[in-house]
Amino acid sequence: MSDASGLISFIASMSGEGNLRVEENLGDGFVRLRVSEAERRQAKHDIQHVEDIVIEMLRNARDAGATRIYLATQKEEGVRTLLFLDNGSGIPADMHERIFDARVTSKLESMKMDRWGVHGRGMALFSIRQNADEASVVCSEPGKGSSIRVVVDTARLNERADQSTWPVAEKDDAGQLVCSRGPHNMIRAACEFACSELHGCDVYMGSPTEIAATLFAHATRDVDTSTLLFLNDAADLPIIERLGSAADASDFIAIAASLGLSISERTAHRILNGSIKPQRSVASRLLRERSAGQRSKPADIDLERDRRGLKMAREDIERFSRAVERDFADLAQRYYLSLAGDPRVRVTRDKITVTFDIGKEE
């Protein structure tokens, strides 16, 4: 018997049932599943909206062992950019492209069933790339987490029109926190995932600037500063901790760019001096919204008075104020402005007035 045939016989005898499910062993724990096995792991739905991408990417990070996931998102001229950073197990360099092939997965023995169906059939990233203009690994290493960017033309793949309204959270009959009302936008997708993983995985969501500020705040809080004295390169750190090693604004910009975050010099200075506050996790923000809603008692309705002019519930005014504050951020960045306080919304009988108290930065 030749050495080659002996090796084949050995592999066949050792593979057992796994050999019936695996088409190719790619190394480092990754395999390509057979078509029949991939079909057996069929998920409940395909990628039909941008919100589906958010859910699939969050599930991928969770299944990679992530306990923190950061989603930076922005939209310009109909193009939605999503950047997912996590502290999961990471991806070897030689797999950065191959993970987007059909039926490639690292979950041969650990596929997961959750509210969205079976996960682990090796088709999610493949489906995302088929529907997106770009899906790529920005940076990732085993043991250091991942940064993955997805760019979508929303004329090809729809997203919900309202991407600023937060859902309403309630407890179901089993006492679990659920999103009961609100548009099925990206925020709700992130909130529903966060509710399902309430004690296992934190999700942070915001603009690239907000996520950069959050990563920096978390890194400087969590990283032992004494280790930075012996650090040769930020790339030696886990991905979500790298911004904490920035020595100055130019260093911050370079590290952010290596993670997929484009940050201006002015913004870098503002993050470093603490002018831009970190985001709360979506779960804590959702719970805060719920608590605020429970404290607000509905006002008595005076039909005679109400028909004379416009009236709005306080919680709706507060939600609108937060939405316009987020939209103001783009204008503020272009004209070097900063808010001196929360936007003030005044409702009169036939007018809604929003006032921004601003301070012009030098």
C-alpha cells in the first residue's frame, strides 16, 4: 500500500460521521460543508433588508465568542456603511476572503438555534456579500477579535425609512424583555438581539465618531496602562482596545483607520479630550427609555382644548429631541459647532420650534 493511499484510508477511518458533513478541511478549525449539510442548517429567512445584515453579523460575532460588539453606521447618498467590531475569537489571515464563500463555517459542532432560526450553516456571510456592494474583513487575528465592513446600496437592498426611532420595551408573559412597538429598523434589530443576549453580549451602536469615542473610553477604562509602556505596536492589542494606546491625535487617526473608522483631526482631538461622550449599550439605552416611559403619566385629554392646537406627548417630544440631536452631529462636524445642551422642542398651536444652543469651537 502506498503512503498516499494509506493516508487516505486513515483520514476516512478517523472522519466518521463528520466526513459525511464536510467537503473540505481548511485548517484552523474551519471547514467547507457539503451542500446537503448547509441546506440542513437553513435559516428562517434570507437577506432581504439591511436590517437582516445587522442581525446576521451580530449573530456571527456572538457565535465567535464576542461579549462586546460595536456597530458603526452611516449613510451618504443612498449608500449605507456598516462596520462591526468585536472581541470574538478572530479570523486567521488566510481565511479573510474564504469566510465569504458558500458553506464555509467554523461551527461544525457548535451551530446555534435562536429566535432567528439555525445559525452555523456557512451561508450568512456568503448571502451578505451577494447582496452588498462590499463585504470584507478590515482586520482580524485569532484571539484578537474582528473588524468587518459591509457597504450597501440601499437602492438595491432596502432599509426602513425611519432609522432614528427607538423601540418600546416591555416584559412578556415569561418576564423577558422584548421590543413590543416601534419601526423594524436597524436600532430595533440591534435591540432585539441585545434583549435575547442580555447577560452574555453587549452591543454598542452609533456613528463612526460615536463608536470611536466609545472604543477609546472602554479601552482607557479597561486596559492596564502599565502594559502600554512595553507596547511596540497597537496591533499587538485586541482590536477593540487599540484606540486606547493612541499617544496623540495623529496616532488616534491612524489606528482608527486601521480598524475601518475614518476620523478627522478635529474629531480625534475632541475624543481625546473627552468632549465626545461614549455610547451606552443598546440594552441599557432601551431599559432607560422604558424606565422613562413608566415614569411618565399620560395627561388627561381635554378635547375642547386639544382641537384648538397641536399637542404632543412628552415622551414623543423627548424622542424627537434625541433624533434631531443625532442629525445635528453632521452639521456640527462641518461647521465646527458643539451643542451646549439638549435641543429644546417647543410645541404651540400651529408650530414646532427646535432650538439649539451652540458653542463654536476654535
